[in-house]
Amino acid sequence: MTMTKIPLNILIFIGLTAIFPLIDFLNGLFLTTGIPVPVGVGYRFVFLLFLLISIGMEDLPKSGLTYITFLFVAGNLLIWLLQGIFLQNPISWMMADLSVFIKYFLWVLIPYYIYQRKSVLRTIRYEELFIVISFLFTAGLLIPYVLGVGYQTYDNSDAGYKGYFFANNDTSFAFIISITFTARALWLQLAGKWNMRLLLLLVLYAGNIICLLLVGTKTGILYGVTVSVFLLVHLLFGTGYRSTLHRILIWIASFLAIGWVVFRGIHYAVEIVEGTYERIVYFYHLYDGDLVRLLTSSRSDFLESGMTYFLEDSNLGFSFLFGQGFEYRLENFGRLGLIEMDFFDGLFGLGMLGILLLVLMLGYFSWLAFAKGERSIYSYMFLVIVMYSFFAGHVLFSALSSTFLGLVCGGIILSKKE
């Protein structure tokens, strides 16, 4: 389908989605330089409004996804309203929580928008959207790095580099998603026709690797190494090349790349992650060798203390069912009001009802993603995202990561055979 035949609202959706790395770059730039321009908030509000209007203008199919999506949104809004009434939250707290729900609803409304228009979206190269996003994130980190501006990943430390992207874990998560889709596109291109696109994907993949090393999170670096090893094995032992010459050239290039990594690349990588290594060693000694605290970045401590505050709350009967809200916890418990593990932040913030709604929604997409004969790159990424959400957080209640999850769930819908 040519671009001229794609409906205007879908073109707007593609545009709004593709530019979100630029929005997060500008948002971080303004926040870190003290300029009070809420670019991110404004963008997400416009995006959510666009989704709601677009969804409302189309027919709502009588399907399981329609009922589950409506239940999820209505149920969470009911929880928000009941919290405000029962806990007597001030309007400012309720508005702060509403801003969290704007992010939280993105991952549900994006795939529903795609579901309504799947017949059109299946005619375009949906996966290319992730490549565009990968390029913009990579350029957004590497350009400031080359220019010598931007900020370190961790405050008061030489460990890592995040440029002008504001949140460390969000940035690492963005490159975890990006390198996965870049690796897949590179593999498919190597197995197909060799042209300028192949060179561009090679450069982009190298950029993804450098960015993961620069950001310097443990999970990001480990994931980047794992994907690279997996890709290398497929290049060496995979099938489906167009000719024997292609296979020979790939073997030669792979061994040259391995040689460069062994003799030169590792040295450069060590220089990049030296600050991260020193930080890990520092915390290893600080925690007296407690690997659980080290690997979870103290989330295990936050979880234990946060659970105590939750269970000792005077409104436990209400809180257990409907949660305490997000701003309520931050105002009353400070740093312990945020665990940075999405399942537990959801439990404490939204209660058992909120968790049931979340499990129902995730369960539906899990069923779609892993049904027999329906598995795809989106199924794999869905699993990675859910695991990252549980252990590292910063997915469900983060605008950047929630957008990625919504796009992946949309991909699951588009991959489903009719």
C-alpha cells in the first residue's frame, strides 16, 4: 500500500509514534538544563487524546479484547476515584496519579487502536517503525556523546552515560528493544539481497551496541552481549543464504569481527564500562558481598520495607483491595513509596483489584503471543518486557517503556493469523 492510500489518522499515528525518541530527548534536555517546558507531558497527553478520539470514531467490535480493554481502563479509573474519596486525597495528589494513569493506559490503548485498523496496518511494514525508533534513540545518545555534552547515567559518578535522556532504566530498556529489532532486521537482510540497507543496518547495530555500553546498566550490557552472541551463531550456522559466496563472505567477515573484538574491541569496551565496573565493585563491598542486593540494585530492600509500610497501613482493608495510590505512597513513605518493580508497585498502588486487571490484560496478550503457530519476534519481546518489568520496573508506569510495550502488543495482534 502506498503512503497516499494510507488513511490520515494512521499516518498521524505512525508520526506520533516514530517521533517519541525525539520527544524524550527534548524532555530530558529541558529537565536537565532547568528549562520548565513539559514537552513529554504535553506529547503524551496529545497522544492519549488522539488514541481515545480515534478509537471512539471507529466501531468497537464485540470481542474479548474490547471487553478486557474497557474493563481495564474503567476499573483502574474506578480505583483512582475510590482512593481519592476514601483516603481523602487532595486534588494535587489525584492529578499526580492521573498523570501516572496516562502513561499506564498507553500500552493498552495503542494495541487496541492497532486492532481496530489491523486490516490496513498489515499492509505496511510495521516492523520498520522499530528500526526508525532505534535510529532516533541511537542518534539521540551518540551525537551529544561525540560533542562532549550530556550527563552520566548515575549521579555523582563516572559510571555510564545517558546524554539528555532523563531516566537511566528507561534509556537502557529502549536500547534493549532497539537492538533486538535491529538484529532481526540485519539477519533478514543478510539472508536476502545485499544493498545499501545492509550497510545502514550494520552501522545501526554497532551504534546500538555502543549505546548499551555507554548507558552502562548491568542488564543492558548483558543483554547486548547475549544478542550479539546469538546473532553470531545464526550468521555462522544459519541457513537460507542466497548463495555460497554470501555464506563464505559472512564467515570471513564474522571471523574478522571476532578478531577485532578480541584484540581491540574488548579494550575499548572496557574503557567505556570501567566506571560501571568500579561502581559494581563499590556496591559489592558496601553490601558485604550480598549478591541479591547487588543484582537487584537494592530493590530487595525497598520491597521488604515497602511491604512493611503497606501491611501496617491503618487503611489496610481498603488498601489491600484498592491500593494506596502512587502519590499517597511517595508523600507518606518517601523513597520506599517506589519499589521500582512494576508488579509490586502495581500491588501497593492499585491493590489486588488493580493487579487482577493487570494480570487479565497481560494474560490475554500472552495467550495471543504464545498460541500454537502464532509465535513471532513480538512474542519474544513481550516475554523480555514482562520479565524486565517485574525485576527492573520502569515499564508499565513509564511513558517511554509503556509506549514500547503497546507497540509490541500491537505487533502481536498484527502477527496473529486470521
